[in-house]
Amino acid sequence: MNLVFLGPPGAGKGTIASQAKKHYGIPHISTGDLFRNHIKGETDLGKQVKAILAGGDLVPDSITIAMVKERLAEDDAKNGFILDGFPRTIAQAEALKMMVQLDAVVNFELGREQVIKRLSGRRMCKSTGRIYHLTYDPPKREGIDDETGEALIQRDDDKPEAIEHRLDVYLEQTEPLISFYKREGLLVDVDASPSPNNVMAQMVSVLKG
Ligand code: AP5
């Protein structure tokens, strides 16, 4: 199954993808995670995009498309994938259309107020990428990852001023993809406001499997 997860920042795309990758037995490819790994590894690409991510702007299309093309060519993506956070612009969607045939684009719907609550309370383990929420999914010990015992961090782009900017960028550049994929007959809407298990169940039901 070739899937794209679409939706505002903080809608829960990464959270659902971590369940869905096991359910469907396909890799979770998050462009945000790929960029963050480059930043952590201090690669040339990482140095180039660090400030862009921290401010909540989009990385230029040419860089992002080349990175995704390379990732989709890897063996584990041959039998399907979940693309999380890509495409985010019409140019990226057009480029993806030339690379692969999609089965569905899942549109996670969540209002602005809930997005802000989810992002401002998100914490993560830097080494494993595991995601928590201070209220909705707290770690067993405050500020500490359950598995590694490392201190949890807040992403730079989860600070209040970056959150507002990311939402504006989403509305301007990414939301038009909803109409794009509706026209392509690929869009399925999922209400992202209930619990992760409920959201996952809705998605499985709408994808029929
Ligand atoms: P990226 O990492 O993709 O960020 P995003 O799209 O803004 O998405 P998030 O990771 O913030 O949210 P999510 O929907 O995965 O929510 P999560 O599951 O974590 O991109 C980061 C940056 O990289 C971009 O700003 C850009 O600079 C660059 N970039 C990436 N892709 C790009 C592209 N294609 N082109 C150009 N630039 C690109 O959940 C959020 C919180 O809510 C968590 O704390 C979680 O525990 C909680 N939660 C989740 N679901 C629920 C639920 N159902 N109920 C209660 N709480 C929940």
C-alpha cells in the first residue's frame, strides 16, 4: 500500500504512522525525521536546513524532492510506504506523481486550537524519536524517556512563535493539496481529534484493511 499522510502540524501523523507501519508492514518515511537526522548527524544537508526547520519554514522543493526520491528507491519501500509530511507543496505533489502511483492520501483533520495544544505539549526522545505529550501521553517519569532513560526534549519548532508560523505555512502552501488529491480521487478524510486508537481504527476502516 502506497500511502501519503496529509494534515496540519501536530495532527498526529507521526503517532498514527508508528501504529500503521506495523499494521500494514510498510516503512514510515517522515521527511521531518529525515531532515532532523541530517541535522543530528551534522551533514552538509543538515547544516543547510537547520535554521529553516527551527523557524518553521519549508525546505526548498528541489532539496526535498531529491531526498524523497532517493529514500523511495531503497529496498524496503518497494512493497509500499507511508509518506508522512511529503508532499507539502503542489510542486512536490507533481514530482511524486512522476515517481510512484499512490493508493490513498489520508487527510488528518484537526482544528487550530487543538493543534496548538498538541504541539506545545509535545516532547520527544532525541535518540529514538519516540513522541510523548505532557498531558495526553506522558512518560512514566516526568521528563524522562521510558526506554532509554534519556532526558526528553522540546523541538525548536514547537516553541509558540514557530507553531503559529508553521500553521500559516500549512494553510498557504500545503492545504491546497486537499483539493489537488480530491481531484485525483485519492483523498480520504479522517477525524484526528479522538484518541490515537480511535483515529487508527477510522483509518483502517476507510482504507478497508
Ligand atoms: P514535520 O516533522 O513533518 O512536522 P509537521 O508536519 O509539522 O508534523 P509534526 O511532526 O509536527 O506533527 P504530527 O502530525 O506528526 O503529530 P504527532 O504525531 O507528533 O516537519 C518539520 C519541518 O521539516 C517542517 O516545518 C519543514 O521545515 C521541514 N519539512 C518536512 N517535510 C517537508 C517537506 N515536504 N517540504 C519542505 N519542508 C519539509 O503528534 C503531536 C502531539 O500530539 C504529540 O505530542 C502526540 O503525543 C500528541 N497526539 C497525537 N495524536 C493524538 C491524539 N489522537 N490525541 C491526543 N494527543 C495526540
